[in-house]
Amino acid sequence: MSAPPDRSAILVNDLSKHYGSRDHPVRALDHVSLRIPSGTVFGLLGPNGAGKTTLIKVLTGITDATAGEASVAGFDVRRQSMAVRAQIGWVAAEVILDDDFSARENLWFQAKLQGLKGWESRAEDLLAFFSLADRADDKVGKFSTGMRKKLEIALALLHQPLVIFMDEPTIGLDVSTRRMLWEIVTGVHREFGVTVLLTTHYIEEADALCDRVAIIDQGRILAEGTPSELKGRVKADVVELETSEPLEAARLSALPGVQEVHAQGNDWTIRVGTSDDFLPRLFATIRPDRIRRISVEKPSLETVFLEVTGRRLGQDEPIRDLRKFYAQMQRARR
């Protein structure tokens, strides 16, 4: 009996990408393997510089891998890069539209770049779906950030791709616009059935949107699964404590239920079996007036990241310059 056809939209097998010299290579991707099922929203969660954009560059044919194999929509990214590009859409962190064109003219220009025929009815359907039909002939320069994001996603869907890459699509957006975009991503996935590969360093975004999540750091996949599966691997609560004067780590480590203790000055991160049991023991050991601040964090993707990397996923990292990458992407698709 023959094997059933593979239902994966993206396959990555032992992929590595090195920059720099042979003697001093910089490992942007380090033996990455992923299997992303068709019709899912898959998240790559990690800090800037983790390898997320490098992986997208490889999967879209912008750059070649140093080693390993990958395919998108059944096409090998190295040997069939043009076929891959015909099956994918992409949404940038930074909206890239022609402000002097109307929404309809931006769609026309996208159709010309891709050599599409009979695209007009598809464009009208997309304008209606994103509630842009009544502004279709207005210049994009007058659009709000949310409207511009909607139009960019419409451009990505114009040629009916099987896979859409969304690279940090909500970075720099205010909370309300970000949540509006979450609803759009969910609606696009449901309405059009496309596979979405979403990169993000927002914990709550990955948790809210993704069917499966891979945590990536320093070019390596450290954990992968559904958000529930990932949270389930953390058998502990995290207690963060700030004291008014120094404590001895051994004193906290000796309390029943404590698994790990990390200190930075008077700031403590304590990993415990359950905070319900630990807190009464803590208050019996340390006078409450010596505690300036205390918080408890139940298992979450944040605590999963802390467990697999040994640090928190910071959101105060500098925003990388994506203009060069997305200019390359536009040129490659012409």
C-alpha cells in the first residue's frame, strides 16, 4: 500500500544557515526541523535576532540555506523557488503600499507585478471582505493604520496563495489596532483556508492566534506544540519577589516546594510546585514588611519560554530595519 499524501504546507528538515567566514560563522539557523500542517495558523515565537526572519528568507527563496532541506506547498524552496513564490503571500511588519495610489490601484499594481488575469472580481470581493469597498477609490495615504494593514493583507491574498507569511505583523501597533488585526488574521484563516506562518515576539499574540507554536531562540527550535501542550510541560508556578533588604538564597531554597531560585540584587524569581502551598511558607519565613512587591505567574507561554531559555522574552528590543528585506521580496516576485 502506498503512503498517504503529506498534508503539510511547510516542511523543514535539519535546516541551517550560517553567515560570516568559515572560521567564525554566525549561526542564524541551527538544525531547524518543522512540519506545519495545511490550513493551520503556526507561530514562531522568539526575540529579535532569534532566526525568525532568516527562516522566512529561506522558505521564500530570498536566501539559500547552508544545509538541510525545505519545501512550501509541496515545492522545494531551492530547486523550485518560482513555483514556491506563486503559492505564497506575505505581510510585512511595516506596511508597504503606494500612498499616491487608491486601494483599487494598489490591487491593480499588485496584479500587474504578478501577471494575474481575471483578478478584478477577486479584488472586489477582497475589498468587500475587509470593509474597504466604500474607500476603494481613496488614496491610501489618507487611510488609518488599520485600514492600511487590511489592504496589505488583501494584496497578499489577491493571487489566492496556499500559504501566507506574516512577519511581526503587529509590531509597533497600539493595543486596539493589534487586537483588530488579530480578528482579521482569524477571519482570513477561516474564510480563505490558507496556512499562516506568523512570527512574533508577543506572547499573548501567539497564544491567541496560533494552533501550534514553536519557540525559537539563537537559531534553534527549543519547544513546539499547541499552546496547551506547551503550557502543560511547565509543572510549576513562578513567584517574583522584591525585598527591602538582602536575603540568603539558601533560606528560600530550603522552603518545601521550591524548585529553583534566581536572584538579582533584591529581586527574586522563585520557581515552585504550587504557589498556593508556597506563599504561606514564605510569609512564615519572611516578615511581610520586608516584601515590597510580590506576584504569581501560573503556567503560560511566558513561563514556557523562561523554562526553555532561562530568561524572559523581552519586548523592549530594538525594532529591526525590515525595509531592505521586503524590498528584496518585492523584486523577487516581479
